[in-house]
Amino acid sequence: MRAVVTAPASVLSTVAAEVDPADPEIVELADELVAIMRASPGCVGLAAPQIGVSAQVFCVDVTGHPKAATTHGTFVLCNAKVLEASRWRPGREGCMSVPDLTGDVKRAGRIVVAGLRPGTGEAVTLTTDAFEARALQHEIDHCAGKLFLDRVAGAHAIYQRKVYL
């Protein structure tokens, strides 16, 4: 398995390329992302740029997380876009690619996302809220070359991480 890259790696600040979800390499990448996420304690999502691959592919699974309300289990999306966003609220975020910091980020508490499933290319529209919505937006940001640090209100909203999972 590939290692998670950390800021300031340039792949994390570059808009990732759209992908062909039927490409066997993308299917392999999707499987690898899920494997790394599952092997990383506390991880609820992982995007391809975080393992050094400039591709719009990510996985999410917030099952069992105490802040999760709605959960769709483990899923992978390619070329995902937010179609609707509402109920904006601040919340604390961390990231494996920024291991020493957390920050307060304002995100939509309810979203509708469209993307494609790897392998089949099936179009998926997902409606979710709360923590799963935050996780999805965080991973979509990775594919757009943005870190949570790009979304904090300022230096006063960035904190040293106190707990390592």
C-alpha cells in the first residue's frame, strides 16, 4: 500500500484529473483507498491525492462514528460534485495529510452529491447530512486541490492536534 503524503506536497494543492471510472487502474486505486482507510485508525475518508495520485477518486465510511447521523456505509466515488448545499455550520476537522493540526471549518450540514461508481461507471446521487456531509466535502476538496486549512476562518481557528489515533 502507498503511504499517505503530507502537506506541502504539491499533489495536495493541485486540481486532480477527472477519471474514467471503468479503467481497471481506477478500480484498483479505489480498492487501495478503501484498504488504507480501513488500516488507518480514526480515518473516515481518503482521496487519491492523499496517496500521491492526481485523480478525482475518494472513499468515505463514517459508520460507527459518534458524530454520524446518516451513513451510507463504505463507498467510493469518482468525479464527484456537490449539487446542493445548505445548513452551514462550523466544525472541527483533522486530516491525515496535515497530521499535527486541526481546524474549525464551516461546511454544509446537508448536501446532495453526484458521482460515478468505479468499475461500473454507474451515476450515483447521494443525499446526506451531518458528519457524513462534512466528510464528503472534505474529500471532494482534496480532489479540488484544497486542504481544510484553506477553509478555516483564520489562524485563530487552527489548533495543535492533541490526540493521535
